[in-house]
Amino acid sequence: MDQAKTSYERFLSTAGKSVTANAIRKLTPLITRPDIISFAAGAPSPEVFPLEELSEIAAKLIKDKGRYCLQYGPTRGNAKLLNQVGEYMQRRGIPVCGPLEMVITTGSQQGLDLAARVLLDPGDVALVELPSYVGGTIALHNSGAVLRGVRQDASGIIIEDLLETIERTRSEGRKVKCLYTIPNFQNPSGVTLAEARRRDLARAAEEYDFLIIEDDPYYELFFDDGVAGVPPLAALAPSHVIHISSFSKVLAPGLRAAWLWAPEPIASKIELMKEGADLSSSQLDMAIVSEAIESGLLQHRLPQLREFYSLRCKTMVDALKGNAREGSRWTTPRGGFFVLMEGPREFDASAFLPKAIEAGVAYVPGQPFYVDSSGANTLRLAFSKETPEVITTGIERLCKAMK
Amino acid sequence: MDQAKTSYERFLSTAGKSVTANAIRKLTPLITRPDIISFAAGAPSPEVFPLEELSEIAAKLIKDKGRYCLQYGPTRGNAKLLNQVGEYMQRRGIPVCGPLEMVITTGSQQGLDLAARVLLDPGDVALVELPSYVGGTIALHNSGAVLRGVRQDASGIIIEDLLETIERTRSEGRKVKCLYTIPNFQNPSGVTLAEARRRDLARAAEEYDFLIIEDDPYYELFFDDGVAGVPPLAALAPSHVIHISSFSKVLAPGLRAAWLWAPEPIASKIELMKEGADLSSSQLDMAIVSEAIESGLLQHRLPQLREFYSLRCKTMVDALKGNAREGSRWTTPRGGFFVLMEGPREFDASAFLPKAIEAGVAYVPGQPFYVDSSGANTLRLAFSKETPEVITTGIERLCKAMK
């Protein structure tokens, strides 16, 4: 077989880029070893999956409505679920969110991929946060985008750096096509984009005419009410935002049902692209999620989930305070699943990982999350999966090994 | 909003191509009207969905194994299901089919899309059958392929036309990159690719070094044993075939779980592309399908399904024989869901559709299935969804209206 290389194959063969996916992939056998305390996987805790309730919902749906929820269905998704997520968007302050603006996707990941495919041509410039979620950068890469990083601090994207990057791109005769952001409790940094900066970013998108891809899977998982009221970017610049959110973190990620909101002309192109991508998401998953909303199951669980993850977050941050080696720093998340730790400048989180594993603890090295290959001294620590007791032990092991 | 158009937007705005998807989309409100007998939707009959059994399977899986089958999982898919479909492929005569060659996809449609994205660059030449499945041609289009048609007769692809098209492409200094075929009971024609022609096609793929995308969703739904033993292309030219198949037609299409077999280097690229496309397919759907195989449910139903669709096919063909207007022809499928009818040369199936609807019967005009825009006088008639009595009435209505 001697096919000439396609652009995708050439992309895969450029080491610097394939590192991103592979660095995390290689961890899989380690993070599932029972003797290892794992802060690696960014997954919700299966302890909080409502198994009894979902089992009943699934059984009843298939029995009573299986002729519909096991059959082909519209590409946009289950009509009832589209209305339900439309209501969510309305409550989040987005003005127009009828069925013409909404698409159900096979997880948020598909929303990112479809948005990138519709918006970008090879060579287009897309901005991403430093650091940013690997799945988002992969989706942008797969559409051939040229990625440029924008620095963050404890309040999210630094607006001066954003404007400078936009101007630098313009001075090269190129245009920034889109910016990818996770404004709440970001993966991997745990950082939340401050309200004033959201307004500045929204204004920049309108002024420089680029689209914001707002990825907001952790929206409901806030730990203090102060952050709950901060408006999404889609409410601040509705003509310049694609908003993506998911049930993976508040119900179960194995059900691949997320949603995407976009201005109608973009949503209709995304629908057409989705038709070619997978015809529709799982009809059964969509029906189950819709019923979990209708029955109140989803809504009633939220306070308990916030408390569950908040306790784990506090436990991790406290353990870091008590044990971390001098010269280390970490973020203090107001929600979500992740703390980003920064070792001393000379620390190499990738090189150190085997020693951490030997000490019985795993994490994801931060560098793959930085498209400019910085962040070698950072570690992503997920507090979502282990119990508080185990988190304390794990951080003690990690900090001891780092000393 | 004044974004410069991306190549995808330019693609959508070229009328000749967007027609394909839209022609069928516009039918949706009609084919669901209860007073219309519909031969339009190419969907399995919900009458044969095993609702009781699947309801029990789903309930038990979530209750007992929900911590796994509602959690994130590997991109390649459920490990047990990968082994099960590997065994299928082995029984179909494919030599190497371990977990390195297999990927579970979100329906066959995703397999087509991922294959096209990995194999093709914009401007690459892809060959498709005349006519061919719209979802396949959309996936190829979405990767920017230039599509060229190869004519079929009652035995499938005409090898002389294939070779001529390849040579013509070469004489332009271009290379045929792949060929997309549905060898068994094709959608929309119902035609099966004869064994001798499969061998010729496999030889051509090796000689001219192009990949065959073999889409085989109807494999198990044969109506006579003569066709059951015909080898898949993947068994004849394993280094030059991507084989795609699905549970949609033999279990339920709302469960989005299909599979893809490819030589290992291609399968691993498809896995990486899938990671960016949707992380994984529905974990619950995969677990349900795996259990339906394990319990024997899937296998035991096959004889009954073959009989079910065979009776409907025979009923439709008999009704056409008894009622069709002179100058009409139709295919005689040996399996699957579809008959392709050809009216007299001057007949326009798209223009006629409103009259057919008025007479209480719907179909899909054949032209969107022909990438060379021929086939204006053809109609796709799906016999899969209506009962035999209703099929007879529907064909009577159609033929009367055509006279």
C-alpha cells in the first residue's frame, strides 16, 4: 500500500503535534492500575451516577417508546430535548434559543469538531487559551487551523495579550477566525474568566469580527454562588458565539448527548455537517437524558453534586497547602474538576511522572495543554474521581516525591 | 456577522451539490403523514425491534455495570464488542481482524466520514457507483473530494466503465484515490455486486493502488442462500479495503453502534481522527449491542428478519409486475430494503412526486443518488417499513397515478 500522504497523515507525522494526544493516551494503562491514586483522568466520579433511576428510565423508554427511541431520528436531535436545552440557554441569558439555534451532538467533542469543520479552512488562525483542553485543540488542528496561544492568569484570558495577538496576526496580513475558550473552571487550569474580561472579550469579538467557541461543560458545577451569576459569552455577544455544553459532568459521560447553540445560519450549517458526520446522536441516550430532565432527576441532583466536588476540591487544595514543596503554586478553582499545579521553574512534570507513579500517584503533565509548548513545569490534578481520604494521601505522596 | 466564506460554506452554496441532502430532507414532513403510504424512508421496520429483550438488557446493564457503561471509555470502543465484531469479520473471510484493525463508530455514517477525512485531501478523485447512497457521497464531499460516477447494471459496477474512468483520470495527470461501494443489496438500487466482478474490482484496486470503501450494512439480510456465500471485497483485497458494517438494520438504528475494519495503519489513524470527532460512541449503546450478541438475541433473530423483509420485497415486486405502466423497469433485490424503479425516459420523478403524494404514496426521487445528475426518471422504493398489504395498495396507487 503506497498511497501518497494526505494532509491528515502529514499532520500526524509532525511530532510536535501528535504529542498532544499521545501523551495522555499513554497514561491510560497507568491510571487504571488499582494501586495508583489517579489525579489523571478528567472524568466524573461513578459514585454519583444515579444508576437505579437511569436503569428504570431506560427500561421504561425502550418498552413504551422503543419504536421511536430505537429508530432513526432527525439530525438536530430529539425534539423534546432540543426544547429542554433551549430553555436552559434562555435561563443562561441567551436571547434567541429556539430549535433553529440548537443542535444535539455526540458529546461536546462533536460540537467542537463540527464547529471547527464549518468555520475553518486549512491555514486559518484560531486562538486558544494557554493552557487549553486537548480535545478542543485537536478538533481545531483536524480542520487545519494554525493555533496561537493567549496567556491566562487567575482571572482567565489576559485581554492585553489577546489584543496584542490579534494585532500581530493582522500585521501579518492574516485574520483571527475564532477563539476557543472554556470560561468556567477551565480544563486544565480550573480558572474562571472574570466578568469584566468576558465583556472585553465579547467586545473584541464584535470589533475584530471573530467567532468565540464557548465550551462550558462545567457550568452547573460551581462551588460558590458568586460565580453562578456570571453571564456566558453567548449572552454578551450572541451574534459572535457558538456555545457548547454537555450532560457528561452532571449526569453521565457514557451517554453521548451534549448540545450546541449558535446563531441560526451557523447552526443550520452545523446540522448539515453533522448529517454527514453521524446522521444523528444516539436516540436512546437523548431520550434518557430528556426523561432525566423531565422527571426532575437532573435538577435535583445538582446541589448534591456541587457539594460532592467542592469537598474534593477543598481537600486537594488544603493538602497542597500543607505539603507542597517550596516554590510550587496552584490554582484555587471555584468549580469543576481540576487544579493546575506549577512546580519550580526547573521542574519537568513529564520527566517526573515515572517517579510519581513509583510513589503511587498519577497526574497529567501540563505541557500538552500549551500549544506553544510551554508549561513543562505544570501538572493537571483532577480531584473529581478519588474520595477525599484518597486525595489527601495522593497529594502527600506527590509532594513527598517532589521534594 | 461578516465572516469570509469557508470552503464548507462555498460547498453549501453550490446548488448542484446541496440538492442531494436537501431533496431528501424536504420529504420528511410528508413521509410521516399518517395518510401517506411511504416507500421513502430507508429505515428498518420498528415492528421487528426486540423491545422486551432490549429493555431488560439495558436495565440490567445500567444497574449492574453502570459505573463502566455510563463512564467515558476508549475511543476504539467497548473491548468486548471489538472482539465480537472481529469474530464477525473472521467469519466473513477476512484474515487479520484483531482489536488493532477494528474501530466502533457512531453508526456507519461516522465510519464513512472518518475514512473520507483520513484518506482524502480536497481535490482528490473518489469514484462512486451510479447511483449511490447519499450519506456516502456527502461524507466524500465534506472532505473536498471530486466525485466521479461508475455505471452499474443488474450485476453491480460495470468493470469496463470502471477501468475507463480510472484511465481517463490518469490521462488528466490525476490519481483515483478511492472507490466507494455498497456491494450487497445496494442503497438505492437493490443491486448486488457479482462475485466475478468483485474479483475484478479487487484486482483493479491492487493494480491501480486505490482504496475501496466497502459499505456493507445489509450483509445479513439476504433473501436467498446463493448470495450469502459471496465474499466481501475485504476478503479479496485486504490491504486495499476499508470495510464498514452496522447493527442498524439487524437490531435498531437508534443505537448508534457500527464498526469499521481497516488495515492496522489506517485503523490507527481513524482512531485518532475519531478521538477528535466524538471521543467515543455511546458507551451504553455499545454495551447493549454487545450483550445482544452475547445472549444470542441478535443471531437468533436473523432468519426471522430475512423472512420478514423477503416477503415485503416479493410483495412489492409482484405488485409492480401486476400494475406498472408500460416502459417501466425495476430491480429485483436479493436482500436489503430497496427496489429502484425506472420510469419511461421522459418521466421526471421529482416533478411527479407532488402528484404521487396527492394519490397517497411517497418515494424518494432517484436523481440525488446519481453524482452525474442522471437518473431523473428513477424512484427509490423502500419495502422495509410498510406491511405487505399496505405495500400492495401503495404500489397500486403509485402505478395508477403514473399512468
